[in-house]
Amino acid sequence: MTEALVGFFTGILASMGLGGGFILIVWLTMFTETEQKTAQGVNVLFFLPIALIALIMHLKNGLVNKALVKRCALGGIIGAIIGTLGSQLVAGGLLRKLFALFLLAFGLREMFTKAKSGAPTDRADKAEINTAPNEIAGKSDNKNGTAE
């Protein structure tokens, strides 16, 4: 039952892009004594169906900048290959410490960085952006791939 609850909450956070993966890894390594590398493998497999569902819903709601995805995808694929191979060369204890440092650095950045002005912060702002005729049609008027 605990596993189902952890899966439920990490699925919610992951589908919103709020770091469900790190929560799952922390839970697996701290509370179930799963080895770091195994936890990472579980995390990847766990999030494949969740990512697919979230992607479909984000696309439907006009929340994906396809041009930005195209610019990032190749680097992401190469990084995933290198990261996976590299993680096999690093001892589990060191990998766990590197993961902790990453979480700490990310958390500190989020705590002390101001939100960008002009970014939609509530549902009404997003609805205004999503109802732009060019965005609905999948057309772009600017170099970022989003409707203005």
C-alpha cells in the first residue's frame, strides 16, 4: 500500500514537472534501502508511462514549445547515453552523494532565484496564451515556436 501511495504522489508531481523522479529515488534509497543505481533504473521505467500521459495532456493544452524541444532533444539523447554509461563507472555511494549535491544545488537555486517577470503564473494567463489562434493551429509567428 505504501508503494502505491508513493507512486501516486510522485506521479502527480512528475506530470506537473515538479520533480517526482527525485522524490521516488529518495524514497527508494532511504526507506526501502534500494541501491542508488537500482533506484535510478526503477525511476526511469516508472516514469515512461507517466511521461507519455503527461506529454499528451501538455500537448493538448498547448504547453509544449516544440521548437525548443527540437533544439534540446539531440543533446538530451547524447547526455542520456553518456550519463547512463558514466553511472556504471561510478560507485553507488559516490553516485548517491552526487545526486544529493545536485538536489541541494537545485533547491538552493529555486529558493534564491526570482521568478521571471511576464511568465504566466495563473490559470487565466495560461488560458489567454493557449487560446491564441496560431498556437491552436500549431503555427508559429516567432523564432521560439510559440504564438505571440
